[in-house]
Amino acid sequence: MAFVTVFQRVEKKYRMTVAQKDLFLSEIRDQLIPDAYGKSTVCSLYLDTPDRRIIRASIDAKGFEKPAYKEKLRLRSYGTPNADTNVFFEIKKKYKGVVYKRRAVLPLSKAVVYLNGGEKPGESQIMNEIDWAMRFYEFPKPSMLLSCEREAYTLRDNPHLRLTFDTDLRYRETELDLSAGSHGIKLLPDDAVLMEVKTDGAMPLWLAHRLDGHGLYPASFSKYGTAYLNTLKK
């Protein structure tokens, strides 16, 4: 499988129920094809400073605002990896609504060595950018592991537009290791679905009309931010 390592796109999130998702999908399924991952368990290990500087820059005490700039560092796997499994080391930036994501592909074992203060794994441009960010934040450590069950599709006539449907969102602050599995505390109710429309251009008019017809509108939602705020309530 060829991995795309650089993204520049607009991402819009929509909250819905399982019933809404099933109805919406049934109406547009002939326009979709499963993407390379299809149905998968997505695991994301977020890195942060001891005082949670990175996530605190994205939220305030009252909830979520829309700061002009957000940034996250994370490791991502599809399924539970072992030491030799390739994972993605990602730096994700959002500026004025546009997402810029760059990711390096490397075995989990090499990523863990690097996180523990070891040698930078490679000299690629992307790895150099990640290393710069790691040094800027004084080498942040694993802070939160989030996972979900995902269905992912692309449009039949536009492979650059991707729709993902995430269910069973969960998080944990212990066992901060991708190889430890995807278990965690429920982040949303059992019936909740988080859909994302990801595109490098404008959304097709027919898709916008379908969303409007179902009363589905963009809603700001940060998985890591929501999980972090949940931990403050304990």
C-alpha cells in the first residue's frame, strides 16, 4: 500500500446518531467506494508536555473556541501494532480552517526509541519537521491514547474527498503504548457517530444538499480536547 505523507485539506465534522448515519449512508452509497483502510480500528497516541501545553492552546476553560492556529503531535496505527508494524508519526496543524498534516512512516519500535530520547529515525524532510516540533516542545511524552472504530469511504468520482464515520470513541491515560490495544473509557454515548468530510477542494453541491436535508451541520469537536476536559472533571 502506498502511503500519502502530506495533506492539505479542509475537514468538517458532523455529529449524528447511528440511525442517522445508516439512513444517510443508504442514500449515498452508490456514490461511494471503501477507501484503502475500509473498516478499521484507529489508535492515536497524542504527545504533550507535562502541563498539557499543546492541548491547552486549543481550548479554554469554557469549552472550545476557534483559535486561528492549532497543532498536535501523535503516533497513529490502524489496529494494534507490534514492534515491527509500520505506524505514522504525525504533526497536524490547523490554520484558519485548513488542515496541514505531515507524517513519517516507521516501525513502532523505532518510534518508541525516539520518544524515549533516542536517535531521530531518518533524515527526511518530514522527519526533520517533526523533530523540530519535538525540540520546540522539549520532547513531549505520550499523554493520551484515543481510539475508535472507523468506516472510511471516498467518492466514486472524486477520490480526493473522503468520508469517515467514527463510532465507539474511547480514551485512556494509562498504558500509553499503541501495542497495548485499543481499550479505554467511553468518550461519547453508544449511539453517537462522528462523521468527517475531508476534501482538498469544495464539497460537491449534491453532498451539501444531502447533509442539509438530514439536518446535519458542521460542529466543532476535538477528540483529544474532549478527553482532556473529561479528565479535569475527575
